[in-house]
Amino acid sequence: MTPPLLQLDRFCVAYPRQATWAVEHVSLCLQPGEMLGLVGESGCGKSTLGRAALRLLPGGSRTEGQSLFEGRDVFGLAAPDIRRFRGEAVSLVFQDPMTRLNPLMTIGDHCVETLRAHRSDLSKQAAKEIAIATLESVSIPASRWEQYPHEFSGGMRQRVAIALALLLNPKLIVADEPTTSLDVTISAQILDLLTQLCRERGMALILISHDLALVGEYCDRIAVMYEGKLVELGPTEQVLYQPQADYTQSLLRAAHQLQNYEVEDIAAPENTDTPLLRVQDLIKHYSIEQNLLSKLFNRTPPDTIRAVDGISIDLHPGEVLGLVGESGCGKSTFSRALMQIIPPTSGRVEFMGKNLVGMSRSQLQAQRRNFQMIFQDPHACLNPMMTVGRGIADPLIIHGLNTATEAKQLVHAMLKRVGLTPTEDYYDRYPSDLSGGQQQRVAIARALITKPKLVICDEPVSMLDASVQAQVLELMLELKDELELTYLFITHDLWVARYLCDRIAVMNKGKIVELEPTEKLFNQPQHPYTQTLLAAAPLLAKT
């Protein structure tokens, strides 16, 4: 009898210096070509389980039970066998693509190195041909072969990481939140591609995600984890429509709450307040630099990327304005140009009546306590060398708003407000000690600690599971009223945008193609691109 592709039997994992199990007594089997969805809240152990399948655990980790791949003990493989095992047998697509990508290597170098490390018989030209075909299968043109990771959007970097995982045609792909940073249209394309490859090549897929609708659309079976344990495992239809575990039922209730949220479809009165933020014809263009030979022999001007291409928009006090669009459309560039993190090519950004464009560093510093940003990746704003408490207090100290003693009291209050309790347990911990969802809560606390007027939120709940998403969004709405906040909410999740936003702007290729009150946009989308986005959004059917 042919053994399962992957078999876990009462499998346990504990990290170094941790007494408790991160994964506890998990038993499951995965057959060739099968697609298994692994869901659960941040910190529940699903990523740990996925990495354990490749034996990618930190040194000093403890394991118990069995982890077999095609009948072989994964933790009994010798070092040379492990090197071949990773990539040729099992590949991992990380949640953060920069974990996989070297910022000093071009995309082409990444691909050729990966192929030739495992297939030394390949010439560079043969490796390049295979790599270009694989990159094009995930919608990355050959023209970007010599570019570096920093020249790609977050979604484009994730597509590169997926291409690298596919290069060696592994038998199992472990995809750890592979579409968290992608919009719904590209997410659908990527997952269509992955599942198609699984069927064509007999590859298996473990799709780790917090998105129940997405997992339900693509997976044969669903495994639900909670606090390191497997609480439910069964066929997709059974888990989604006849859930047995209390935790699974709570996840589904939260997901339906977001997707079935009703907004009154009434004409919003014209806002006559002076805009808090007024953007006028904002432009940010980039030129793709040519290498030395191109500069010497090619007289044509370098290509221009029109990341932000003439955007004008008003944001009024107390409003929540959503900004949606595909990865690479310019959403994040637009937000950074608003914050003057990157200088715009031209245009005006008036905040509280003052034009931020052209301000000196000291003038911007004085303004920045009034507008803050919550980044998509909490690592972008959390200093790994600072404790959570010090990191949140830092803006108060920088702007001279409070003494150290006062700041500590405010930090404890904010930690409690964002649900990190008991606060004493989190204050002296470091970001690396927290799950992704917990790190994002710390990032939210840090952004709100100065009580800003405007908060620019760049995918702030994209890493959270459905139940925690609902809690954080409710929290953000409560804080908006309490602190008189105004939000610019950037997201690729249309259901989150519908739940939170008063108006939604749809962005495509650097331009705003549609801007309407939320429910009007959902019920009467006018632009073809908006219609495409709505059609691609995964939806849980009502039970």
C-alpha cells in the first residue's frame, strides 16, 4: 500500500526555552495531489506546523511524535538529504516574501541560483529559460529579470517567492498566507495557478490562511487549529456548513459578520466641513534606471513607472475613506507620498490647511504627531531591539508630550485598549516574542498613542484571522469616536472595506477610477475594474 505523502502522528513542537508545546499532539495525513487548508488565529501554531514539515525549526527546538514524508522520518534525514528535501520534495512560500528574497540579488539571480543549486547539469541559459517561463506563469514579465526586490511592490515580491517555490516541481508546497498582501484579483490568479499545478502534476498543497472563504474555495479538506491543537479536521463542505468545534463556529460567525454586514443605502449628505486632508493632482513617477551598457548604447529615455498619476481627493474630519486596488496599483506609494516619507514628483498635500509638500524636516516633525501610519508589515515600524512598552512610548518621548512615568501609564492603558492583556505580560516583551497578529496590535497602539487627527492604515488587519479582524475593526471604530480620529484605510479586502468605510476609492494603474459611498459602490459599481474586483472577492455562502 502506498504511504501518504505526509503523515503526522501525535506530533508536538516546542521552541527553545519554551516549556509549553507550540504544536501539541497533531495527527493528520495528506495524500498526493490533495489540497489541505490550515486555519486558525495568529499564534495558534499553524505556521509552526507548516515549517516543521520542512524541518525548518530553530536549533534547540523539541519535537515528539512522528513526521513522515513518503514513509521517511523527516527528522531522521541526514544533512545532505535535507538539502535536497527542501525545494525538490517540499517548498515553502513564506508570509513575508523578503524572508526568502536577498535584497542584493536580482530576481533573475534568485531563480538561476535556486535551479542550479539543485540541478548542476543545467547551463545558465537553460536555467534562465525555465525561470522566465515560471515567472511569466505568475504574471512577472521577462523585462523585470534584472530588477531587485525593492523595485517590486509587496504583491509582486510575493509572486516572485511563489515562482521560486515552483521552480523545482516539488511534491508538496506549504503556502503560509501566500496571498495576504495581494488584492482579490491577483490572489485568485495565484491560487488558481497553484491548485491547477497541484492537479496537473500530482502536487499536494497545504494552504495556511486566516481567510475561511478563500480556503473553502480552493481546498479539499480543512484543518482548524486553536492553541496548538487540532480541534477540527474534515471535508471542506462539512467544516464550513456543519462545524463541530466551538472555535470553528466562532470563526465562521465572525467571517459572516464581516461579509453580511449591511450598510444603509441612503444618499450621504454633502460634507460641508473644511477637509482635514486635501490632495490636489498628486503625482509620483519613477524612472527605471538603465545599466551602464544601456546608457552608452541606448539613446531612448528610460521607462517611467507612473505609480501615482494625478490623484485629487478630499478627506473630511471623522470620515473613514477606503482605498482599494490591486497590488502594484500605487496604493502604498500614494500613502507614503501623503506622509512625505517619499517626496512626490508634483502636486499638493494640504493637511489641516498647510501644504506638507516642500516642508523642512523640522516642520514635518512638528506635524507628524497629528498624522500617523499603521503599516501592513509591523516589522516596518517596530524596533526589534526595543521592548513593546518602550516602542509604544517612543512617539510620546520624541514629541515631548509626556514624561517617562506618564508615558508608561499611557502605554499600559493603550495595551489594554488594543486587547493585549494582562498588560504587564506584554510591556517588557520584544516584538519577536509575539505572533504576527499581536505585533500588529502593538503597531496600532504605537500609531494611536499620540492621539493623532489622521491615521493612514496600510492593510492593518491583513495578517489577522476572521475573529481577531472583527475585534480589531470594532476597536478601531470605537477609538475613532473616542479620539476623534479620521482614517484613510488601505486594503485589498473588499469585505473589510465595506464593514469599516464611509466611502471607497478604487485605484488602478496610479489613478482613482471610481469614488462613491460604500454601499453605492457595492450595489451599483460603474467602472469595469470595480466590477472585476467585486466579482473576484471570495464569499462564504450563507448556511
